[in-house]
Amino acid sequence: MTDALSPNRDAYAQLLEAIDHGVYRPGDRLVESELAKRFDMSRTPIREALQRLETQSLLTRDGRSLIVASLDHNQLAELYVVRAELEGLAAGLAARQAADEEIRVLRQMVEEDRARLGDPDALSRANRRFHHQIHKASRNRYLVQQLDLVHRSMALLATTSLAAEGRDQAALDEHDAVVTAIEARDSEAAAHALKSHISKAFETRLRLNAETEGNG
């Protein structure tokens, strides 16, 4: 991500993208005047965007300043529990509701991601696209809205679990299993495969966090 962001994007979208792409990380202080200069807009839309992000718990107060929020162990566990259930539901619905063309796109995504092995950042972006495609294929707008909220909170994780040794290949194999179940129109297997995928991602995240704390 560069500073040359589209002037047609509103302040909220640009700030959310900046957090999601790690331009601003947990603990970073966001100063209204500096953001207005960076995004080349007045302070009023920046202020409104900051207030919106604060109500969504993506920002938190440190005295009078706003900083990018971080997730403690309990919040992380709660987030992954909800994510696993919602993602599993989306996969199960996609197995029943997705058009054949959507399923072929999912299969293409998995095949194309094999070329991204060894590049955690590229895989992380591809991973978001893959999951979002499943969300849309669920054909349930209310579920998609809730998953959007969950994935916004995922932006508060400073690193991708795909950076862990061997996780990229394992995650791709898990994506393959999800798509195979969706191709078979087996909603139960699709839901189980995606919930298992999220569980393994959570396990990797916990291991990474433990290693970071051990080195602190």
C-alpha cells in the first residue's frame, strides 16, 4: 500500500485499509492533523472516520489520544470462536447456493495461490480474497455483514499466521479441501473443512504469540 490513495475513497475506507495492510499497527498513535495531511483531506472527515473506528473497537483511547487497538488472549480466542462458526456456516451455505461459475473461481484461486507459496504477504492478501469469495457465494447478506465485522477485527493482528514455517502449504491444502467439499455440494463437509481450517490458523497464531512472548 502506498500513500497515493484514491481521492474517491472516503477517510474511513482509507484508514481501515491502512490498518489492514499494517501501515498502522496495534499501539500506533493516530493524530488527526497528520492523517489529514497524509490522506490530503480536511480534518472533519478524518475526525468522523476516527470516531467510527473507535465505536467499532478498532481504535482505543490512551489518555486523550487514539491508538490502534490490540487484542489480548481472551479477545483473540473469542474472535476465532466466532470466526470459525460464521466461516463454517458460509462454506456450508456456499456448497448449496453457489453458482457453478463461483465454484470454478474458488478452484482457480487455490491453483493460482500455489505460485505464491513462500510469499506470506501475497498469500495473506489472496487468503482474504478467497474467504471473501466464499462469503459472497453463501448468498446471505446478513452473514456477509457479520463476517465483514469479524474480518475488520482481524486487521488488528500485526502479523499473518501464514508466515509460520510450513503454514502456507498446510493452509493451501486446507483451502483445497474446502473447495473440494463445495464442488461436491456437501454442505456438512464444507462447513467442517472450513471450521477445521480456522482452528488450525488459531493454533498457529497462539504458537506465534507464545514464541514472541518468550523472546520478550
